[in-house]
Amino acid sequence: MVNAVNAWDKDALKNPETEYQYLLGSLKEINGFAMSFVRCSPTEGEQIIRRVKSDLGDRRVELLRLSQPIADFYEMFAERTELHNADVLLVTSIEEFLESNIEDLIDDGSLGKKLKKLPRPISHLSLVQSRLKAIAPISFVFLLPLFALKFFIDSYPDLFELPVSVFEFPTDMELLRQETFRWVNGDRYEAYAQITEEERDLKFETLQKLIAAQPLISERRIELLLEQGGLLVAGNRCKEAIANCDLALNIRSNNHLAWYNRAVALDLSDAHIEAIENYRQAIMYKEDFYAAWHNLGTSLSMVGRYEEAIDSYNTALQYKPDYYYSYGGKGLVCSVLGKYEEAINYCEKALAIKPDYVQGWFSRAYALESIGRYEEAVASYDRALEYKPFDHQIWYGRAKALEQWGNYTEAIASYNQALEIRPDDYYAWNNRGLVLSRLELYEEAIASHDRALEIKPDDHFAWYSRGNALSGLGRLEEAIAAYDRAIQISPQEAQIWHSRTLALRRMGFD
């Protein structure tokens, strides 16, 4: 969970159950008006709706599914008086059916300019927030499939008169999204990404000397600046890479490669709006630049502009019909929108062109997993591992698919593989412990939760899971101590209190 005024803990997004518990705890604490945004896929949204209705049984929870175009959410809600007595109102599809433009709601030029940078639902709701509060003391929860939801709200917190909360349920595919942003001279860039930081520093100095030896205005100087920029990006020094591109553009402002590489560095810095403009500059100088059309599509998808993203991928494919990355990009967008069958089709088109396209197998696996085809999903993860056997995230994804399939023994083996590659992965340790508890291997489960807590000692979910494993062994006093630690960290979690009460009853206390 992210408050608009707080920093974002990206690692917290790996565990949907933890994020759901934060959302549930927040809704239980709120008495009166509030506004929250939940970023999730449509399928996950349906699961969240069902769980919230069940877990908030003592509160009046209403669901508003928008199904036709609206010009003003406030005016529509004001007329829906049957919803005004709700404690919590879950709202879906506002991104699809809200049609108003910011110009229709506000005349302030500077504010309007800011709001235009936001996705339409967020800018619109920032303007009507106080008026919604005047109608009823309701906790509004908007479920949105926008990649960059957190980014926008954190970037412009002053646009909301009242605090807002953001909860994010990302897809596993986002963890591979950086592979879609391709730097020019990709083979050389890949090589730079594999060398050590010390080796990159030495290469940087070598390139610096070569740059200094070139005439101030020369094509060779531009080439070396862009190569050095790729080296900087490989070392996650994107701000410096952008500066290199600026130097190249000072020499020749119509250099499409410099605009493109600048956009890539911006994308990897999560500055997607500016990146979009830079890709458009690159395309303006080279219309058939298919890699720029592809990356533009990915940037557009990151800010929730999915139709434009598909158009951009299609343009890339017009210029280069065998550009499998763009088929993969279309597959990603379809998965985000819950169109899993289409996603699988696009992934398979990409794989028909390039069978060793790892992200294609990974994305296909995710789409199959999302529609319950777990055996096929595991097989797809296995194909990805044929080409990239030491990828931690693929092993982690495979473990989760096996877990959902009910193959717990193999799931543990896959978690073990993931942890052998990356032993500091808190979520793999904790999820491994949960699976071990399903097999009633409680001692091993406790040891796994302990490893998770060594990495992240203040996570209430790991303490709660540890308490459950101890309870399974009948070590009730220790279980209660673990529950107490979880409650100390997150006192609003009803399920922890419930488990603690059950443990006390088993000890003979009422």
C-alpha cells in the first residue's frame, strides 16, 4: 500500500496477499469519507471485490460497475441515491466509460496543463473529490488497470485536496518490463550489462578519452556519446545517460538515435510521459524507426493508454513484420486487460518467429496461469528455463503456478531453485514456508519463515505465517508470541486477532 505522500516500497508489490491485507486493514480503519485507488488486472479485481464483500461483513459494501459513458462521475453518483448509505463503494470501469475532458471541467491554464499529464480518471477524480465528500461519508475504492497509477499520484499529490491511498497488485510480467526497452547497439549494451561495475568504470574512462579526442562537432563524437550512454544505463546511471544524449543532441538536434536513447533512459527512470515525447521526436526524424514505435507502445501501456499502445505496436509490425518484441508487447497489454486468450495468441506469434524469446514464454505462462491452465503454464515456464536456466524470476513464477495447481512438492523444489539463485528473496522464503505448512511440514515451514524475517523483520504477514506453523505443531505459547509480534506491527489485521483467539481457546482460555 502507498499513501500519496509516502515513498514506494517496490518489493512490497510482489506479494498480493500482503497488499490485500493492507487494503482490508485500511478499509476497516476508515470511518467516513476516503478515496483509494487499487491497481489490478480485471480478473484480480473480481477476486478483490469478492473478498472485500466477505471480509467486511459488518459494513455495507456496494459495487458500482460502470457500463455506459458518463461525462461527470460526481453528477452520476449524486443521482444514484441508493448508493449513498454505503460504507464502502467499489467502483470498476471508470477508465473505460469516463468521457469528459479536463478542458470541460476547468479553465485554469496551469492546473489544466498539470492535469493533462494524468490519466483521465485520476485527473477527473482529483477535481470532484471534495464534492463527493459533501454528498456522503463513503470510502470510495476505484479499481483501475493502470500500470503507472502510483507514479502519477505520487508525482502530483498536491492535486488532491484530501489524502488518497494506492494499493497495487502487479502482474509478474512487470518484473521483466525493462527487457522491452531496447537501447541502440543492443548487443553491446547487453555485454555492458554483464560486466562488473569496476569494468564499466574502466570502459567509461576509455570512452571519455576517445570522446575528448574527437572534434566538437562530428558524427563520431555523437556515436561515442551514445555508446557511453548505453554503458551508463547498463550501470543504472540513467540521469548521466540522459546528459550524454543531450550532448549528442546539441551537436545534431535531428539525430533520431539520440532522441530514442534519451527516451529509453527516461523510461528506465519511470519518467514515461517525457519518454513518450522523446520517442515521438525520434519517429519524426525517422518515420520507419520500428524500435521507437515499439518502445513508444510500451511507454504508452505504462501510463494506461492501452489503445494507443496497441496502435504503436501495430505500426512497428508494419515496418518490421517479424519484430517479435511487438507481438510480445501486445500480449502484455492484453494480459493486463484480462484478455488472456488474445495474449496467448500474440505470445505464440512472437515465439513462432523466435522460439528462444524468453519473455514470450514467461508472458504466455502468466496468461495461461491466469485462466487456470496450470499444467500448460508450468510447461511454458519450463521452455523459458531451457533458454535462461538461472533466472530467479522464472523459477519463482513456476513455483507459484505449481502451488496454485496443488503440486506442492514441486513448488517447494522451484522455490529452492529461485532461492539458490537469489537467497535474499524474502517473498520466496515466506511463500515456501506457506507451502510447507500445507504439507504439514511445520518445522521446515518455521525455518523458512525465520529466513524471511531475517531479511524483513518487520513484516506482519511473515510473523502471522510463522504463528500459524507453530500452531500447527501445537506450540501455542510460541504461536501467540508470533501473533503478538504481527499485531504490534499491524494491529488492524482481524485475521491475526482471530488466529490468536483460537490459539488461546486451545490453551483453555475463553
